[in-house]
Amino acid sequence: MSRLWSPLVHRLTPYVPGEQPKLPNLVKLNTNESPYGPSPRVTAAIQAELATGDGNGERLRLYPDPNADLLKQAIARHFGLPATQVFVGNGSDEVLAHAFMGLLQHDAPLLFPDISYSFYPVYAGLYGIEPRTVPLDDGFGIRIDDYLPEAAGNAGGIIFPNPNAPTGRALPLADIRRLLKARPDCVVVVDEAYVDFGAESAASLVADHDNLLVVQTFSKSRALAGLRVGFALGHPALIEALERVKNSFNSYPLDRLAIVGGVAAIEDDAWFRGSCAKVVRSREALVAALAALGFEVLPSSANFVFARHPQHDAGGLAAALRERSIIVRHFRQPARISQFLRITIGTEQQCALLVDALTSITA
């Protein structure tokens, strides 16, 4: 606390990111990073960018394209949309921040699940938006009926991840379409950070719904968490609003290496699909192994699972795993999920080490 802080800073409760521990021989299954490296085309594109000119990164003295047009065009081609319906930013968190500022109304409550991405209430506090949480059902699923006007009343916006985090459960497109039709004057933000691991993307609905913003990231399925690339798809009017906010905040959110790396990543569809398939296979194998150990595992369409054991405290399990240099995510709040562990899908070897450790701990 400081007398020099603004009243806003005094009121903020910052987001707490996943731990990035520096332990020897670490099996890191706590922040949903890809267990595999990015497409080889990414490093080749970055090396080519650095080699341009004098071969010593001479171009890095120059500002990048503020519009990142090459990346927007590559994303647009991938989704079959015009580039005017694509926005890019420094990771999907920045894209979401601009959406909170420019698209979600500040004179009516924002609806989002009570168990969801914990950055949403942080952004609501930062931008002066009233948050209104909507409880998940008994199976930790989102009920679209709870977001309709007759159930929730007036709303200045709606946001939810699909698949949801940290539960991993996904909504079908039919539910999202029904919500969009029921809330034509309300922006619906679908946060698709994990969509490539088994859910249906709402990108196909963008052309028919001017109140839909789909947000994705290169951090998970394209293994570029260290490069910070995110994007949004939406009606040109929504994209223009994001551009106006961006250019009032930071005109150069993506550097030269992020732009060329992002283009290479989204153009290597074979690598992308193969990597996702490996994660899905490992996820299904891990779900079966955890079930055999007596864990309850929620249905997951993400690159993580959400699991609890009826006879073992989740905090105790996380601590015991940590002693074995295996890190998973334990959310102590809200109490409803305090007995669950969120476990990132690692390589086959990492998953095997996890299962061996849990077998010993729960014996």
C-alpha cells in the first residue's frame, strides 16, 4: 500500500498467474503449455527475419508493422474470413482486455460463469464493470438458459471460455447460436483458448452474428506461449472498436518476430493437427489411468483434465506430487472446486511419471 497509489490501484485484486518454478528435473503440468515445441517453420521464419539485412538482427532496430497485416491475412485465410474481421494482440489476454474496454457495456452487469477464467473479474474491476457470476450446474457445465434475458435480465455483455477453464467442459455450437439469437444487442465473447483439443469453434458463426467475438491464442495448440500472440474474429464493427482501443493504448503490440512466427505457425496445418492429436491421445489415456486409481475426472475437451479423488485431499495430493518434482494446479477457491486438481496434458513420458507418482501416493 502507498499513499501515492490511485484509488483504482487500491481497489484492484490482481490476477495470479500459474507458477513458473525453477526446480531440477521438473514435470511441469500446471499452466497448460504445450508439451511439444512449435512448428519448425516458426524457428525458420524467426531466423530468416533475424538474418535479413546484415544478418545480425539489423531489422530489429525498426518498428514492426503496427497493423500486423501479414499475420491478419494468414489468420483470415485459415478461417475463410476477410482480414477486416481479424484483430491481433499481445496474447489473448490483451485481446480480452481491449474487448472489456471497448465492447462490454459499463452501465450493465457482465455475465460469466462462477467457475471460470479468473482474469474475468480482474478485468471487470480494472475497467469498472459490474461482474455477475452465473453458477455452473451440478456437473460443472454451463447452462445457456441461465444467460437468457428471462433468467438473467439485463446484461452489458457475456463472456465464457469454451471449453471452460478450469473444468475443461465444452458447449455445442447449437447452444452458442441460441444465446446469440436471444441476446442480439449484447456482445458475446467466446474465449477459445483450448478449442483445438476437442470442442467446436464458434468461428463459423461470426459471419451470421454481428454480436459475436471469438478470441483465440497461439499459446496452447500452436505452442507459442513464449511468443505472445492472440487474436479475435468478429464483425468488422467489433474489430474496428478493438483497433481504436489498441491504437489508444499501444500501436505496436506484436514485434517483428511474433508476426513472422505467428504466420508460420498458422500456415503449418499438418504440424498443428498432429500435435493436437497427440495431446488428445495422451489425455484419453490419462483419463483412463486416473479413473483406474479412483479419481473422478470431468469430461474434458481441453489440453488438461480436472480431477478429484474421494479419499484424498487435493492440497495434500498436490504437495505430495511437488515433493516428487511434479507440479499441477490446485485452486483453493472457490470452495466448490477446492478438492479438484487441474492437470495439464504432458508428453507420454510425463503422464506416465504422474500416474506412477499418484499410484504410490494413493496406495
